[in-house]
Amino acid sequence: MKYCKILSSVIRAAKKMYYDSLIQKSTNKVKTTWDIVKSLTNNKTVINKTNTQDFNNTQKTANAFNQYFSTVAEKLIKNSSKENYTN
């Protein structure tokens, strides 16, 4: 169990170093950052595109973004935990 925790923290640190390195070397840091976010979230869309009328309501748009981004970390942690045990 202790080895698993150590391995998980080493993997997490290695991923952070890798992504930090990509961003540092990039000429377009914003694009690179979004490319990383897309790859980590498996290119899932932020807002359901079928409900485009909600874009006219700024409060609904803000709420949709808030809902998405408030759950991203939780989903990544859950997926990361599953990957650590399956590898």
C-alpha cells in the first residue's frame, strides 16, 4: 500500500513536470494549455451544443461553465485513481 502511494505521487509529479515543460517550451502557451486540457478530458465538450439558445443568456452560460469546471478536478482524480490500480 505504501509503495502504491509513493508510485502514485511519483507519477503525478512526472506528469506535472511533463506538462509544465510543454507549456514552457511553447510559443503559444494558451493554445498548448487548452490542448493539454482537451487531452486530459478526452476532448469532451464543455457545454451541450444542442442547447445553443442558452448562449444568449449570460447567466446560464456562466453557470454551465462553472458546473463543468467545478467537476473537472474530481473527474480527473477519479480517472487517475482507476489508472493507477489498473496499470
